Amino acid sequence: MTGPVAGGAWRPPGEERRGGAAGNGVLPLGERVARWREALPATLPAADDLLVALDIDGTLLTHDGDLSPAVVGAVADLRDAGAQVVLSTGRSVQGVTPVAAQLGLTEGWAVCSNGAVCIRLDPELDAGHVISDVVTFDPGPTLRLLREELPSGLIAVEDLGRGFKVSAPFPMGELTGEVQVVDFEELVAAPATRVTLRAPELSSQDFHDLVERVGLHGVGYAVGWTAWLDISPDGVNKASALEMLRGRLDVPAEATVALGDGSNDLEMLAWAAHGVAMGGSAEAVQSAADAVTDDVAHDGAAVVLRALLDR
């Protein structure tokens, strides 16, 4: 990772540090791409040598769940240029594969469940993918602590390859795959790849305070924008999975790029030779990155991907 300038990550010359394009100040896509192309590190190799890791929600997908034509086109062109385009997300396998299909990513790899699961995409397979790597942990000790501290919280335990087991129904559309309500002892009966605690009355800071108060040990965690606490195996995150894939694909460390917007992207942005935070993301996320692009509503990801292509 190249070092950010004083005061945080840089933006391409001529752009304001405004946390994402907004209002009448937005430049045409082509002009933004040109500025990014000039500012990319000279050490980045050509597109066909790159591994480009892309968060999904808030990076590629808008907050309404839409993929813009600019993003779809940029991903397709980068893939066709020979880059290894790797979706890297907190979503389960069932939540990743439809997005991969929309983007035309039918081959390659994807990181799911915040790094606990990797899949290989293959159009020759009936399912279109195979689960290649899995890391699990015992959710019992953590969930017992959290239930004692927050009895009203909703719990979801990822049921790998199927969906989720939950303590009570989640709002419609928040979980993908088969969702089964079970008792607490069944929730903690088997090793898990990921656990989610949902408590809409808590802020992000409340979740951080909760984690500190209960003293979680032997697990990793990431706090979502609101209402969510994702718990994962200790030492497992998007970066750990991407580093494994980088070695498997024999991609040089200096040929890695990552784009993200959330707290579960911090390690990934620091891992990449060139980490890019989305405009509008939290200050901690921007500080972990080398650069900040425009926000998702203004195709910030497409700008960076086009710049990588057009050098």
C-alpha cells in the first residue's frame, strides 16, 4: 500500500476533498477518468496483470440495490482486458452469485462472508460455482455473551450453502437463501462461518461499545452502517482471503487494487497495493485507503476501473 499524504488519502489533482461528488460540482465521467489515470501510481502494472477486489454494497451497488450501466460496463471491460476481478463482500454465497451474474462474472473467484468463504465461479457447473475454501469458528461463547448483554437482539447464523438460521424473523429482504427460525441451542450447535447480530436501536458506536463491554475473544468483528454486527473467525477478513487467492493466482503484491466503503473493508484497503475508499465513507475507511473516489451514486467505482483500463 502506498502511503497517503498528510491528512488522509489523496484525491486526483484538481478534485476537492468533498467526500464524494455531489450537486452541480460533478464532472463528466470521462474527465474524472482522465484525472484518475494521471494520478494512479506508476508502479501499478497493466490491467491484464491486476487483481482487483471489489466490495459490493455501497461500492458497486447503490443504496437502492442498483447497478449502474457505467459500473457494469467498466467491470466487464476490465475482466475482458485480463484482470482478475474478485468480488469481496460480507454477503453469503447466495447473496454474491446473483450480483456476479449481473456483472457478467461467470468465471474466477469471489470472497464471501467477510473472508470466511471463497467460491470459484465456473459456468460449466450446474450451480455456476463451487465453494473452495471455508473457515469456521464456535459461535457458542460469543453468542451467549451477546444474548446476555442484549436479549432483544436478533441473531442470524450462516448456514453455508443454504441460507441462515435465525433466532427470530429478520425484516424481509435482509437475508438471502433459506431462512429458518430455530431455538438458541441449535444456533450454537455447529461451527459457523459468520454470525450477525441485528439491533436497530443501536448506533455503530453503540455496537463498538458493546463489543468492548462484553470483551469478545477469539473472534473478529465488523460493524455495519446501522443495526448490524458481523462476527467472524479470528484473524479472518477480506484481506486474509484475498491474500490466499493472490498466492494461488500468482499475482504480485504490487498488482493488487481494492475498492470499498465499510468498516469490513479496512483490512482489504490496507492490504492492497492501491486501496480506494468510496466517497461518503467513514473517515476511518478513507484514512485506511490510498485514495478516495466519488460516491456510489456518482459511479466512483466505474471511474477508478476505467482509469485502470485506459492507462
